[in-house]
Amino acid sequence: MNSSIVLVSAVLASLAAGVLSAYALCATMFRIFRIHATQVAAERNARAAMLTTTATVK
């Protein structure tokens, strides 16, 4: 009986550790993608502003 309680506790602990590490990995990747998306948007806005100013000057 005692060994089955220890086994169930070990299984639940490893499951919780796996879920938490997967959550941390996903949160980190979403943060990285958000930074990349912000950089791409800033570059696109700068390029659009440059095209607008050159079209206005001509």
C-alpha cells in the first residue's frame, strides 16, 4: 500500500514537472515571437514612411 502511494505521488510529480516545463517553453517562445513581430512591424512602418516621404518629395 505504501509503495503504491509513493508511486502515484512520483507519477503526479513528474506529470506536473512536465506540464510546467512545457508551459515555460511555450511562454518563452511566444515572447520571442512577439519581439520578432514587433521588429518586423517597425521595419515595415519605417519602409512605408520612407516611401511616403519620397513620393511626396517627387
